[in-house]
Amino acid sequence: MKRIVVSWAVLGAAALLVAFAPFNLQPVTSNVERIFRVEAGDFAYSPAVLHVNPGDNVTIKLVATDVVHGLYVDGYDLSVIAEPGQPAVLSFTADRPGTFRLRCSVTCGALHPFMTGKLKVGTNLLLWRGIGLALLAFLGILTLRSPGLPIVH
Amino acid sequence: MNEKSARILAAVFLLGGLAALGISWRLGQADAVILHARMPEAGGWTPADLTVAAGQPLRLRLTSDDVMHGFAIGQSDQPAVDVEPGKVTNLTVIFDKPGTYTFYCTRWCGPNHWRMRGAIIVTGERVEQPVTPPLYAQLGLDIDARREAQTIPAGKPSTQRSAEIFAQFLLPSAQSYLSPGYYRSRSPEQVWQDLRDDPHWVHYSDLQLWDAVAYIWQANTTPEALAEARSLYARNCAACHGESGGGDGVFIGGQVQVQGEAHGFPPGYETVLPTDFTDPRHLLAVSPAHLQGKIIRGGMGTGMPMWGVIFTEEQTWALVSYLYTFQFEEVP
């Protein structure tokens, strides 16, 4: 019985640590200018994945190569529209770490819903925390399962 | 008895309410035209022809059946509106003068976006006005002839280099060079040759004369016109001709093969690339009237659309003068 209480306490503490500990894995950078030229065409962005560090000043030049396209950055709630011949520029400071979905903000054709990309600001801590919690849960299953329960084959 | 009258009352209210809804819906819909926008490959505007009497409001309910489109009316100040799938854009326009107007799509919706046009026929008492043909037609220019400049400047002509030469333009003998009639009907190369042959200008170097040519161009335009033309160019021309005028716009890879004499393509086809405005051999050989003709009439068998029904005359001349900024040093 005591063993179970200790296991709960240890696992709970570990879970809290994994979920909320202020890991400081991010390289300390500040105000580095990151300039991307993103071509939008054929229902895809090229490049589709943008890596920056937290605190960087990001400038995205969106160039539409076939029809009018847009770029919406989830989490930052920013958007911009570019037409062929009229590139649009989106500038912002990447002050929210994490991985955010980029999506086309203009209905551009049949495959418009699949026109996506990613903005990666630093390490994707959310993902690693999620993986950590999942492992803890698995560990919990192993250590806390009721003893003596028959395993039915 | 009481129950019967209550039933009748309820029925009256119900029917009355329905009738009121129907009537108000009818009134709201009265004479509104539902205009569907589709990519040109799928049919373009439906209906493509609208008729309205002069002075009467034309109520439009615009919606898109596929992608984002825009709606604007050629040669009018009516600002463009977006037409999005799943939404209805209400727009009311009134035409004062009878005639035929062109409406067109303002968002690049597909490779044939520029074919997405329709007509609004405005009926009414037509006041016959003498029609002046555009300058290129008056001059009888063959705007399809290939022209190549024999003389080109060693550097980019500039109106900023030497002030001394421009004092020449104050002389009465040089006034005629600055007139719009002269500037519009001659190519920069011809202007340069005229100056070279003029005994008043004999002391000046070739490049100085090119500077004078640039001065004549600048005297015939304004910074406001150039600024307007810059935005017109970005919206309508840059996709093919390139933002920097190099004929290298984003559509260059997707140029549609067109009918014509050819080499390297099956008989009957050739690919006509957009004109490179940064090539002095081309641009200095053509007059403003020639460029005006190209813009108004289009490329005839190339991918160049006709803009005559969309740009006003002032906008066309502004665009023409803007094109020369790819050859001449810009006005600061």
C-alpha cells in the first residue's frame, strides 16, 4: 500500500516537473534578423518549414507564383496576401516559442485546405513535454496497475 | 367556441407572418442580380452580360463558386471589391452615361485570370460624341513590327547629371521638343537623332544628348502619374513583365503556347515571352504612341491582354511614361 502512495507521489512530481518546469534549452539570441523568401504556388509553400529562434525578428517575403495566395500564422494571428507580381512582406518578432502552423488565408483552389507550412520558433517544448508525460503515463501503468489482477489470454 | 377562434387567430398570425417574411424577402431581392464568379476555365462570370438603364441603380450580389475573385469596372473610380466563396458581397453601382462598360476580375484566380471579363450595357439616350481614335491609330503605327534601336546610350540617361544642358530647353528653338505631340510620336532614339542633327546641340556629347532625351520624357510626366502607374503596373503587369521590368515575372514558366510561326515547337505554335523593358534596344526604339497601342490593343496572339476597356487614357499614358523608368534614371 505504501509503495503505491510513494509511486503516485514520485510519478506526480515527475509529471508536474515535465509539464511545467521552465526548461531553458533555447539558445539565447536576441533580435537576429531572419529573412525568408517563401514562394507560394501549386498549393504549397517553398520552403514550407521555417526555423527561427525565440526573439528573432522574422521577415517573410511571400511570392505568389500562380494565383493569389495568403499566409496566416497560427498562434501569432498574423496574415498577409500576395498576388503574382506583387510580393507581400510580413514582419514580426518571434516572441512565442513553439511550432505554429502556416496556412493559406485565401481560397486559392481545390487543394487550398492542404496548403500548409510550419513556423518553428526554437525547440518544440510542447512536443517534448507531451512525449515525457506519455512516457510517465506508461511508467505509471507498469508500476501502479492493481496487483493480482488476472491477465486474461 | 373559444378554442375555435383561438385556432383561427393562430392560423391568421402564422400565415400573416409567413407572408410578411416572403414580401420583405422579395423587396430585399428586388432587381438584385446574383453574379457568380468562377475561374475562367470554369466559365468566368455568370451572367457575363448585364443590362441597366442609365441613372438606375444596378444592384449586384456577388459570390464566388470556387476561389477568391475580385470585381471592378473598367475606366471607373469604383473601388475593387473582393468576391469570396461562401460569402455575398453586395454592391450597388449607378452609371450616368449610356454605353458598354467592362467589368473584370481583380484577383489572380488562375492562369487565365485576365480573360475573366464581362460587359455591362447601359441603355439610354445616347449623345453622339465624336470619337477620337487613339494616337497610335492616328499615326498609323504598325505596332506589331519588330523595332530595334541602332543607337543606345553608354550609360543610363539621367535628368540629374548635368544642369547645363537643360538650360538649352529654355531657348525658344528647343520648345517644340518638349511638346506632348512631339514626345508621344517619337521613340527616344528618334528624339536623340533629332537632337544630334540639330545644329544648336552640336557641342554636346552623345550621353548628354541622351540626358536631354530623358529630360523631355520627364517634362511630359509627373511624379503623381508615375506613382499611380507604379501601382497599376504592380497589380496588372508585373506578374508577366516582372517587378523590375525584366520580362521575368513569376508567370514566365507557365507561358501559354500560342498560335504563330515557330521554331522548337510543333508547327503552328510558339511561345511569346513578355517584353523585357530593361533592354534598351527594344524600349528606346518604340515611341510612347507605340506603347500606348500595345497596352490598348494587347498583344494579339501573345499572352498580352487588351487593356483599352479597362485603363483610362490618362492611366495608359501614365503607364507608358512609367515604362521608360526602366531605361531612364528615375525622378528623385
